[in-house]
Amino acid sequence: MMERRKQAAVYLYAAVPAHTSLAGAGTPTDIRLIEADDVSLVVGTPDMPTDAANPDSGGGSLGELARQHDAVIRAVMAVSDSISPFRLGTIVTDDTAARHFVVSHRTDLLALLRRLRASAEWGVTVSVENVRPRAARRQPSDRSGSAYLATRRQQLADEERRRTEHAATIAVAADELRELASDAAHGAQRGAVILDESYLVSEAATPSFLDVVDHLTKRLTDSGLSMRVTGPWPPYSFARLTGGEQ
């Protein structure tokens, strides 16, 4: 009896509108489309890292998988007006399971593709710059503990005032950016970073968004803050199904 060959697992890169063509995308030869209902899945052959515990171990690492994943997403983004990227390392057992996934999440996937159409992600971080040395305060001739405490209280008051001023400046800046974005996602604030957000911006709104970024960069620099903007990226932060499966 002839043994039926089992189909290899399928790696999910992204969802795109049905009838999308990959012609001209420049994707690797193993990248293909699986169509189901009104959605197509961009899929390939999984090449998972052999050392998942060490993302920076070199070849076959999670870092290499992430670079490959991003390269495919960007290539498809260049030929499709809408793309909903899947989370890194999303794998299903075979083509049948891939189609079942689409059928099960059809409504959410279509809503995502509509919301993400002709849009990209921009990342914005704002950090407190190294404070310039200020002229030393005149040291009180009184070396007593009360003089030290008075000086320390003044230092703490100055620091609190700067934090309050920075918070107010950041709130105004973030509001200006959000007004031009379709959506915003919060990141982690660590150390000197006091704002970490991603913005979903349509192609039509991008010139205005970048004009505001230029204006804010000058304003924040004058306030002792440093702004860093990255993008455009595929809309990774905004491609999430209702149930969180992505």
C-alpha cells in the first residue's frame, strides 16, 4: 500500500485581501498564498531557530527568523495596499488548518485589513537628555545639618518642577501626534525614556504627521528632551485579533 505523504507545517506571515498578487514582491521562492473566502494568507515553509533560548546565537537564531519575517512582510507590503502581519513564529499544521483559521476569524481579519489599509506604523520615543551642569549653588557658610537639609529640599523641589514641566510638554506633544494618527499604542517607559508610543498613520496623513514631528523635535530640544522617530514600519502593533490569537 502506498503511504500518503504528510504535508509540512505552514508558517503564517500575514493576511492580505483576496486576489492579492505577489508578482514583483521579490519574496523568497517558498512564499505563496492560500486563499480562503475574502482573505489570502501569505505563507511559507517554517525555518524555526535551533537555539530558541539564545536569540543572538547567530545563524538559525530568533534574530535571523525575525529579520526574515520582517523582510517578507515589507516585500508584500510593497505590492498590497493592506496587510495584517502575524506574530513572529505563527505556525499551523497544514493548508487545511490555515484555511480553517481564516474561516474562524474572517470577520476580524476583514476588519483589520480595512483599518490597516494604506497605513504604516511610526515609533516615537522621547528621552530626558543629560542635564547640563548648572552653576554651583553658593554653599552656605553654615555647615550645620539644617543648612544641608535646606539645600537638599531645594534640589528635590527643582527636580520635581522639571518632571512636572516635562510631563506637561510630553502630554501636549503626544496629543498633537495622536490627532494625526488612526490609532496609538503605548510602549514601555524605562530609564530616561518618558514617552514610548507607536502611531498608525495613513499615507494621506503622513506628510502632516512628519511636519508635526519636525516641529516637536525643535520644541522638545529646547525643553531638554530628545525625540527619536522610526518608521515607516509594517503595522505590527496594530494587527491584533479580538481574541488575541495573533
